[in-house]
Amino acid sequence: MTLRRLTLAVTLALTPFPLLAQDALPKADPLAGFGWLRELAGSCWTTVLPGGKLRDTQCYEVRFGRFLAGSIRLEPVAAPDDTAAPAVKLPHGAGFGGENICKAEKGGRISCWNWGSDGTFSPGEYLADGELFRYPLPRKPASTAPEQRMTWKRLDADSVRVLREKKDGEAWTESFAVVYTRVRP
């Protein structure tokens, strides 16, 4: 047997063992850092925003086995009730579409990139706070408006409460809250 054949035979004989050993090791779950947010994947979640004029539908999926991707659509409610409370003022209004992709990081942080039909393109992050996830809203440059955040709380397997809050001195006060319910695919 020539040296070349011997080298090839030894290489082929030894190659499967390291690969098998690596496959046998338990792999860390790349979605573990999402906590219960990972359970949003595979479904859409919907609510009617305060004022009763806009429906907010958000759909989530896992991408590449490690990212949580979402989409959002704000659309007019089919039969608006003119006697409803004043609508929540959102910068983008009806017809808005947006996307985001998030990755769980160490320390209870989830980093995201968001983009939307209104030209939005910005980073964001969720911060774990026990069973809550807090999402600080970005301020516009030179803004003097109070800080705001969204707080996500899982109510059960089919509903999530999202609270919009404003900072008032050292305290956070509620601006509005909605409950998203799962829409089965």
C-alpha cells in the first residue's frame, strides 16, 4: 500500500468518529432565551386597538432554527363603531405593515431589527423582567417626549396582554392596554 493510500485510509477511518461524537453531545437550545415569547411562533395574534377603528394582527415564526421573526399589519376594522372611544394615535396609522427579526442574547436580552412601510428601520430590544418582557420604544432625535415602553405579559396559551406605558418622573403610567388572542393557522 502506498503512503498516499495509507493516509487516505486512515483519514477516512478516523473521520466519522469525531462527527459522531459531536452529534451525540447535547446542543444548546438557541430559542431558550426567548422564554415564553417563543410560543408566539406558528400563529398570528390579533386585537382591536382602543377606539375600535384599527385591527392589529401580528404573526410569528421561527427562522433558521434560532431567530423569531414577526410581521405586523394595522388595518381598519370592517365595521367601525362611530361611538367608540377616541382611537389611539399611532405614528403610522391604518395600512401600516412592518417586519422584525429577533435573536435571544445572554442576560435576558432579545435584540431585534424592525422595518416598516412608513420607512422605519431601527434596532430594538426586549428585556426580560421575570415573566414580563419590556420593549423600550425608541425616541426620535431631539425628542422631549417622555420615555415609553411596551410590556408583554402572557395570560395563557392563547392570549397575551400588551401594555403601553409612559415614564412619569420615576414611575411608569399606563397609556393603554390590549389583549392579543391567538388566531390558529
